[in-house]
Amino acid sequence: MAMDKIFYNEASSAKLGWDPNWFGREDFDEDLINEIRKWQRRTGLKADGLCGPSTFRRIFTEREENLSEYKPLISHPTSNHIVHNGSFIAIDWDKVVLWSDEGGLKCEKGTYSSYAGKPDRKPTFFVNHWDVCLSAQSCAKVLGKRGISVHFCIDNDGTIYQLLDTQHAAWQAGGRTWNHRSVGVEISNAYYPKYQDWYVEHGFGKRPVIAKNAVKVHDCGLKEHLDFYPIQLEALKALWAAMHKGLNIPLECPTDKFGKLVEAVDPRCASGKFEGFINHYNLTRRKIDCGGLDLNNMLQQTKSMI
């Protein structure tokens, strides 16, 4: 079993680009497995000794926090459109950066399903994620190393980055049906309160904080965690409005018979039949993002903007 874990970590390192010294070791051996376990226990992850995608994302973000340099990729983005199937969709937001712009972020070939030259893709739902990274740039790096993708990132200052034409299916929701029927956004938020100082030091100010058990997902109270900046939520509503006007995605979210947001897996979403805007946790119990994002209220505000 130990040899299996050693081989797994070697393969994971080659694929994702991490090194044993990230955990204070030099070799791929049982000592590395034990050090990964210790790190996982400290950070509340399952202590299996394997540096898989979740552990990699967490330690990547922790290492990024210790970098002294941070510069936004572009200071004054001016585009006011996003792209579907090579055509422009107007968006009422003055901070939009396309993958082809200077300082843009993009998804590499082989990390998404291309619909180039095929009939117009008509996504029916939109998936909201938080990235558990410090910035959109960090998120793009992590996605690239994991060989997955997303259409949009919203940075800490509200800049919307489009990484991929929405004609293509980003590998962001987890399942083939979900990916091929959806559009996705990663909203920058490192989630853990220990990163609050990083945001202050880099000029973004304190993030709002959601108290322990103030939000439930899958009937379980979440730990205290960082929330989104108001400017990010304004950008998100502008993006939703553009998706509604340009791709006809209904401004609806999964609700129960009382009209309350479903904060768990919704069978209509999991089957790919729901049309509208959802949180990632509506698709699978393995996800808790975006716990605390009030889709119902946000969508009502979005409707008033149109």
C-alpha cells in the first residue's frame, strides 16, 4: 500500500508540478507520505498522505501567500463585451479582460471540449464556484496544472477575466453532462480566514467573514470562512445579466416549494435538466461552494438591472 502511495505522489507531482520539498522532504518515500498526512491534518483535510487535486490546490495557495510580489495583470481593462462562438455579447461592466487581451488569462488546448466549427452550443445553466485561491491569476495556474478549465474568473477587484469562448465546454462542473450543458465562473476567494492579512497587505482591504454555522450546505454548518467582496458580487450580477441576454439562460435558481434556495444537491441540477443559475454544491455532495451566496436575492437584483 505504501508503494502505491509513493507511485501516486510521483505521478501527481509530474502532472501538477509540485515537489516533495513543498512538504519539507527531498524524496518520494514513506517519510513524504507521513509529512503530507501531518500537513493534511493541520489543514483539516483527509489525512491519506496523497497530494491529489484538493491537497495540491490548498498547498499551492498557502505557498502563494508567502510570495512578496503581487501585481494585477492589467490596471485599466476597458472591454465591455464577452465572447460566444466568436461573436460579442455586451456586458454592463467596465472591467473585462478577454483571453486575447494584453494581460489576459486563457485555457490551454486539451483542458476543455472544443465545439469549434460545430453548431452553436446552447448552455442551459451557469455554475458558480469559489476558487480557494488568492487571485484569478493563481486560479488560472492551478486549473492549468490540473488539466481543467473554466470560462470566467472574477478577481478580487471585480475584474472579469474570460479564459475561454463559451462555445466550448469547460471542464469545470465535474461530469460530462454538466460540463457540456453549462458555463462556469471561479470567483476569487481563498476561503480560509488565515488569508485575511494577505488581502489587507495587498491593498484589497478586509474581506467580509461568514461566521461558523451561519451557513449550512448539505445540512451541515460551514466553518467560519471569508466571503466575497461587494465589488465581486456586482461583477457577478453583470456577468449573469450578460449570460441571460446573450445565451438565454433563465434568471432562476433551484428553490424548494416555499421558494427558498436549495442549499444541497438538487436532483434537477444533478440530472442536468435544471435551467438557470446554480452553486456547485447543487450538483454534488463533494462540494460546498458557494456556501453563503444568496442566489435568490442576487437574481432578483439582476432582474432589476435588465
